[in-house]
Amino acid sequence: MSRVLVLYAHSAPQASRVNRQMVAAARSLPNVTVNELYELYPDFVIDVAREQALLAEADLIVMQHPIQWYGMPSLQKEWLDQVLEHGWAYGKNGNMLKGKRFLLAITTGGGAGAYSAQGEHGYPLAAFLPPYRQTAVLCKMQWLEPLVMHGARQADEAAVAAHVDAYRRMLEGMPPSAPFHP
């Protein structure tokens, strides 16, 4: 069974029923470590050695968060800036993440139609994801197709349950029963 590290970043986790349920599902699995960044680092002072040790032990690295202003929450970005050091995660001798799998598990407030050329945001969600994919490439990780739940605020309980089940199955190393694409 793969060792999974979930890097969870949500600045208001109590306000997100979907992400809360996803984290609860992840925590229920014996092979998963949930690293709740806003709980651990409310002052944004990150323990780089601790974080690098967790990354070194993982086979699958999951970044879980809501999309905020077309990207990641600010603490997640600070985490990337501090933890993925040149010479450790990337660069000539930076091979500590080489070959690990990388999964982006994200939620959006707007529905899937909002992320289209005709929608509110004017672009498909995939247009906002290149920095994530390039991070995986730079660190020599294997990019996995993101797990996305659009319209998380409006989703009914059946849709949330199906999404949480797909997430749990992915963390267990099984394919989801239904595809979720950006």
C-alpha cells in the first residue's frame, strides 16, 4: 500500500463541508498522513525539516485545497516556496521527490460551466493549472489527472458523497468509480 501525504490548505476549513469530508475520509485510511497546514502553521512559519521528512516518506503527494483567486491558498504557496528547496526538490542535485506521484485534489465554488470560454471566468479550469503541473515536472514527480469538484458550495449530499468516495478510492490506490475532470 502506498504511503500518502495530504497537504491540506484551507484558510476557513469550518466553512467547507466538502473539504472537511475529504479530510475525514483521508484520515480514516491507515496509509495516509494529513498535514493540515493552517492548523500547523497559523503564523506562516514553516518547519522545513519536518515537511521535507514527510515528503521523503511519501509515495503519493496530494495537494488538497479550494481554488482561491485562480490558484492556491496563500499558506500553500508559502509552503512551496519554503519546502521545495533548490538542491533538495529540484535542480542539479534535487532529486528527493523524483518518481513520486503528485495529485491535485481541488474544489471550486463555481460550477463547471463557469470555467469555460463562455463562462464567468472565461477559461477552462485547466488554463489555471499549469503552475501545479510545472511544479511536478520541475521536481521530477509524476503528474496525475487532478480530482476536481466544481460547485462545491451548491452540491447536494449525493454529489458530495460520490466525490468523497472517489477521493478515498484514489488515496487507497484504486481508480474512482466515476471520472472527475477539470
